[in-house]
Amino acid sequence: MSEKHDYDPANVFSIDGRRVPFKAGQTILQAALDAGVYIPHLCHHPDLKPHGSCKLCTVTVNGRNGSACTAKALAGLEVENDTPALNDRRSMLLQMLFVEGDHFCPGCEKSGNCQLQALAYDLEMVSPHFKHFFPKRLVDATHPDVWLDLNRCIMCELCVRASRDIDGKAVFMLAGRGAESQLVVNSPSGKLGDSALSVDDAAAHVCPVGAILIKRVGYEVPIGQRQFDASTIGHQVDYLARRHIPIKPLAVDPSAPAKMKEA
């Protein structure tokens, strides 16, 4: 059965005048990505519950602004997405994210795979505009396989939700308020190396920027040949809709035959 048969013909709304079908229970963002319509976003991931923290996916729905990642798709909605006013707002949000941390793209091993960087290119952000905060945040290299640099954290909580909802470990959480907010590690010492995080955990792979990185693989794929180097993020809607978080593999039964182990 083709995917189009999963849609009720009555379940249709419009985005910038384009008709978009949706399945019952989908959000505006989920339906848009499934239909090949790009809405900028950072804190959304298809394997995690909607969160609505980054506000980059803000759209105008029947004349009122709302987050596309949390607003439910309903028949007859008229959604505005690609407008100068909304894109100006998104550019300002990106500018604030850049100055609130330390995002020096040429020196970051996430360059080319970073959604923050890709969105800045897509929305033609040419300068940070605001004065840099340059906060002094923790760089934690205590884990044998995972590097944590909070100077690059954008507080999207993807790692928090992945660790809690997929890994079942709750390794990360946000603490503090306003400008004092920061990601913290749930371990006796507060260090990543003393936490329950495994390199196979979803939380180790979900970061959209360079805050959580796997060690010893940073430049296996050269810059220039990475996800967002080939084409802009706005032209990779299918990737954004279908990507999945690597899930920890099942333990191999030591009593199983050798061929089963290899499989």
C-alpha cells in the first residue's frame, strides 16, 4: 500500500497556498516535512516528542503565530511559513544563539554537519549582529568516547529527551534560569565520564551542533563532503523528515553460533 493511502482526503491544510495532506495526530511541522515543505527548526527530531523550545519553526496559523512543531495539523488551516517577517524573526533568533555561545565554525569539527550553521547559511545570516557574550562554560573530556563542550550548547534539550525517553538513563538535564541556564550531567561528580552515558546511546548522537561529539571520528569525512555541504538544509527536507537516532545494538548471545554473532 502506498503512503498516500494513509491520508484521509479531508485532512488537508495549506502552507503558503500549497495544499498539504496530514495524518491524524500529526503536527504542522511533521505534515509539512512529509509533504516536502521545509520549515526551519532546531529542537525537533522525528524520533522525539515535540518540544517547542527553539521557536525557529514559528509560523502564522490563521493570522496568529505559533510553533509548527507543537501545533496540531487541522483541516482548513491556512499557514504562512516562508514570509519576510517570519524569516527576519528566525534570523534574529539565530543571531542570538550565535552570540550566546561560542560558535566559531571554521574551527569546529561539526562544520558541514551542524544544523545551526546550515540554518544560518539558509537564512543568509551574514553577521551575528549582537555583541558576543563569550560565556565561560565547561569543556568535559572525561568520558572515554564522548566529548562535551557546553560553549556550543544551544539548550535545545534533544540530548535530555533522547537520554530520558529512548535510552532510559536521564544523563542530561537543564539547570538554572535565563542567561544562567546550562546543561548539566547526572553523575556523582557532574562529569560525563562518571555518568551512565554509552557511546551507543541515542543521546550521544542527537546533538544538532558541536556540543556533544564522538571522539576519534571528527574528520573521517572531510569538510566539504558532509551532510549540508552538498546542498542547503532547506533542500534536504526528506532527510529531516526521515532521519533516525542510532539505537544501541542488542547484546550478542555468547552461546549463539558464530554466523549469528556476525549478523
